[in-house]
Amino acid sequence: MQGRHNTLQTYLWAQYKQVGLSPTLYALMTLLILVTLLVMLLLVLKARGGTSSAAAESR
């Protein structure tokens, strides 16, 4: 299932299997989670704004 390039997730998993979890890996995982949450928040805000502006235009 993996191509010739590693994704961040496969890189983290490979590093974990080789040396265990280092502080650098904890930092990378934290950043990945924060970026994911930020993107999700932006998408939710965009979806809410899009529905309310569409309702306001139809009035």
C-alpha cells in the first residue's frame, strides 16, 4: 500500500519501531495533531459561514 516515498505517518512508525519514541517524534506527532485540528476547525467555520450566507442571500 505504500509507494516509493514515505509519508509522515509511515516515517514516524518506522522511527518508533527502530528507536522507540524520542522527544522529536513526540513534537512531530503533536504538530500533526494540531495542524489536523486546525484544518478541521477551518472547514467547520467555512461550512457554517457558507450555509448562513446562502440563507441570507435567499431572503
